[in-house]
Amino acid sequence: MCGIAGYIGYKQAVPILLEALKKLEYRGYDSAGIAVVHNGALHVRKTQGRLSLLEKRLETERLEGEGGGGALQGSTGIGHTRWATHGAPSDRNSHPHCAGKIAVVHNGIIENYRELKGWLEARGAAFQSDTDTEVAAHLINYYYDYYEEVPAAHPDRLAGAVMAAMKRLNGSYALGVVAEDAPDRIVAARKDSPLIVGLGEGEQFLASDVPALLSRTREVYFLEEGEVAALYHNRVALFTGDGEPVTRRSCRIDWDAAAAEKDGYPHFMLKEIHEQPRALADTLGPGLRFVPDTSLSAIGEWDIDVGDVPLERWKDAPRIVIAACGTAWHAALAAKYAFEGFARVPVEADIASEYRYRDPIFDPRDLFIAISQSGETADTLAAARLAKARGASVLAITNTRGSTLAREADFVLHTRAGPEIAVASTKAFTTQLMAVYLAALKLGYARGALQPSDFRRYVAALRDIPEKARRVIRGNGESGGADRINRIKQYADRYFNKTKVFFMGRQCDYATALESALKLKEICYTHSEAFAAGELKHGPIALLDAETLVVTIATQRRLFDKVASNVQEAAARGAANLVITWEGAGERAFEKIATAVFPIPQTEDRLSPLLSVIPGQMFAYYCAVARGNDPDKPRNLAKSVTVE
Ligand code: F6R
């Protein structure tokens, strides 16, 4: 979605806004713009295209002395990076949008913009763009101009005008607002779109997401639903939408600023693939606890610690319902296999955008789990709210502390992937899986569905996963690592131009297949599909020909023979076959029938997605690079989908 930034303080706003927008560009990159308040006027620069174009334009102005001479001055400003919803990407549809004295940046969708536009036009407003956002600018400007008409007006005129406008805006919004005659404040508001205020000394910041603030401050307020913030140089005041003051403590962010940098990697996606061993270890670490003497054994054991999440409460739950979107839905599907396998409880893994509209049948004793990296995905939030409204306790699995989902859920399992900047999700997925396996094993043990010896075996296997993930990425030693990466690159160089790539697998390998196919779609723009391998012969096999690449994920040893038949069926139609399988047993089972085998270190079959997805991520990355695509910023996509 779009990214919003704001700065008020004693420094020049433009470089600070540009730095923040760079960190937010993953949210949208079809245009960028800024507005600064200086000498009683708004100075707006906006451009279609990536942020770098805006930067170039500002640099040219600085060198040539355009726009009043030299660099754009001003220490109060707002900025925006756009993912178009209403109105094609163009200069005039770029934010900020201005009306009278007001400039506005917006993330979200104003659903009743047509009706408001008519109302405003009847009062003389002249619209310049095709966006929904512009109505917010005109509406705020209207109430700012006719402030005496606003009932129960707030003492801060700009904040009051925003509050009055909010009462009429339907839809979702995070807003940053400045006025040309109020250089001493920025007003921000949120409804269903994330917004964070960063607190400094004599300066305050605004951003859609934490990484944009990390180099400036760690103290933040996550704005709550319907809240308004007024940022002044020396303080921040929070209000309800009705103007009542809100008092609460700020939160301290513990993410490392370096985590939001590329750190020598050519792309965030490659860096994030390589960070997986660490992210998995960080997510696993707090989830494991050594208990010196337990019911598991007299000498002491590793036990699973899910913090404040009272999993035992759902010991007798008749069902688990999991809702999520995209990659997180693939984690939900893997979770279905995990909870059913370990805890022997029926599970529904639902696409959140479907769940929310199908009037689901819900038993309040069910456990509802929402999985979301950002914790801000509109459909996932709506699904969780629906489940809650029907009496469910909601368990969130999220990577983002302070996110809307984390705040609204009853219980939270935090993944510790650190900031994920690349649009295509990698480390968030594997850490979601790690959280799922911890919860499923714990519940399985609590329900008596897992014998202590099995519990122990799986916990031991989880403890080895970070090191095995490192081996998938880097190999056994330095040269082994280069070999492994080179092999993936070779496959990518050989196959990146394929127009059809199918992924298949059985059981949890099907979840891995879906996720691997999504990676290829997202960053290579290749038509890739995933199938449950047994489904191939029920239709999709008609698509196979010598132009097709089939990637099979084969980690379920008891099904090797079945999967081998599917690989043969594809080979018989002339398709090239790449098989991702276990070192040793898997290699032996598939090497004679596959075009190539990519072996991964062995672990328990049920835990395989933690490792088997990594080759697919790397393959997609190198295919994208071979195609000349920017893997971090795929076309048409945005990282955090905060609109429907
Ligand atoms: C794919 C991807 C998306 C997200 C989806 C849900 O690489 O990133 O499919 O997984 O938009 O996002 P979250 O997890 O933030 O709810």
C-alpha cells in the first residue's frame, strides 16, 4: 500500500523525509512526493515513478536554484510513496494532494469519495486529480476555512478540522496533514491503516512502518483506531476522534537499525533469504526452555514455552480455524498439516478474504489463529474481528509488535524475523512456520496426542533447523556453500525464460509448492502454478509439454513412490523435472527420473517446509535477476495490503 512519512523539528525536513520514504518504498513505488511548509506557503514536489526520480528532481533544483533558489527549505513536512488504487500512476495523481491551505498524504481508500466530491464541488472545490484522497484534502480544508461551523471544535484548529473530516470519511485511512499557515504542527489520523509517531528531542516523526523510524528514534506511539495525533516540535498530543485527550506510554522498539539496511547484499530479498537461519533461531530461542526435571524425563528436557499463550485452554477445542492471506495463508496450510498431525484436531485453513464474507460457522470453543507478517493486512484483520465478534479467542502469529493484529488479538505469538523489507516474503514465512510448529507440538503434547518420545524427537529436530537452513543456503563448508548457490544459479540460468513452471507436492509439500510458485509469480512474472501432486492427472496434466518446467517437492518419505510416479508422468510429456528432496534417501529415489535433484539436509518429514521452501525462494530470486527484474520491488505489488 502507500507509505507515509512526516517530520517536524529543527532540521531540514526534505532529507529526513526522503530517507524515511526510501525505507517505505516497499509499500508502493509508482510515484512519490513531499510537501514542506516554509515562509507561509506549501512547497510541493511530486513525480510519477520511483522515489529516485523525485530525488533527482530535487537535486537538480538544488543545483540549478529553481523553485525560489537552492534546496527546498522547511523543517515541517510530509511525504508519500504511492501504490495506486484510484487514478493511474501520474504526476497529478501523486500525493501530497493540496486544497487551499492544506496538504495531505494518505494511505488507504476513501470509499465514499464520489458522494463527498459532489458535496465539495457544490461548495466550489475544484479537483485536480482522479484520486479518492483529494476529497480528504478538500474536506479538511473546508473545515479549516469554516472552522466556526464545526460543532464542539477542538482548540487546535488543524486537528479539529481533521476530526470534523474524519466524521464524514468512510473507508480506511492513515493521514498526514500540514497547513501553510501552521508550520508548527503536523496532524495525523488513522482508521484501518497503520500509522506510527516517532518521538525525538525537539523533533517528531511520522511513518507508516517502524523501519522508516529506526535511524531516528526507538520511542513510538502506534496510533490506535480512530485516533488523532498532533505533532509539535517539543511534544506529541494524542486525541480520540472526538477530541478527548489520550494518555498512554510510548513503546520502545527493539529492532536493530542495521536490520533495515541491505548490508552489502544487492537486494533485500537475498539478504532476507540469508537471514533465515538467524531469524529461525531467534524465533525458536524464546520458544524453548530447558526444564531440569520434568514429567518428560527425570534428567530434564527441552520443553516448549509459548509465553503467555494459554494453549492448554484449547486442549479440548473441537476445531482450529486459521485465516491469512498470500504467503501467510501458505503458512496456514502448512499449519493445518502440523496441527492435525501433532495435535489430532481438525483444522480449517482459510483465505482471510473469503472467510470474512462467507458467514462462517463458528463454535466459540474453537481456536482461531490469524497469521500475518505485518499484522496490518485488511482482510486478515477483518477475519480476526469477525471471529472475535462470534465469541472466539484470537491467537495472532505476527512479526510486528504493536501492529493492529497484535493489539486486537487476545494472545500473540511473535515471530522474530526482524524487519522484512523485500516485497516477496521469505524469512517471515519460515518464522511463521517455526511458531506454528512450536504451538502444534505444545498442543499435541497437552492433548496427549503426542507421546513424550515423539515430542522429544520433534523438539530436538526443531533445534537443528537453523543450522540445517544455513546448510541449505550456504552448503556444508565455504566451498560447499558456493557450490550450492551456483547450482541454484545454474538452474535459474537454464530455466528463467520458461513461460510455464509448475510446482507440485503432497501433504505439507503442497504448501511449499504453493509458496514457491507464488515467489516465481511475484518477482519473475512467470506463469507458475502449484498442484497437489495427486491432482496432476485430474486435469493440469493437459498443460504439460516440452516447454514446461515441473518442480517437485518430495519430502514425505512414505509417499516417495507416489510422487515418483507423478514425476514420471511429467517426464513422459517432455517436461523438465527438478526435484527438491532429502539428501541421501531422496536423492536415490529421484535421481534417475528427474532432470536434476536439489538435495536438502534431512529433518523430520512433518517439519520439511522449514527447509524445502528455501531452494524455491533462491530459484525465484536468481530467475528474477536473470530476467533483469528488481526482486525487491515487483511490478503492481505492495508489501502490506491494508486495503481490500
Ligand atoms: C508474498 C507476500 C504476500 C503477503 C500477504 C499477507 O510474498 O508477501 O502474499 O504474504 O499480503 O501479508 P501479511 O503476512 O503481512 O498479512
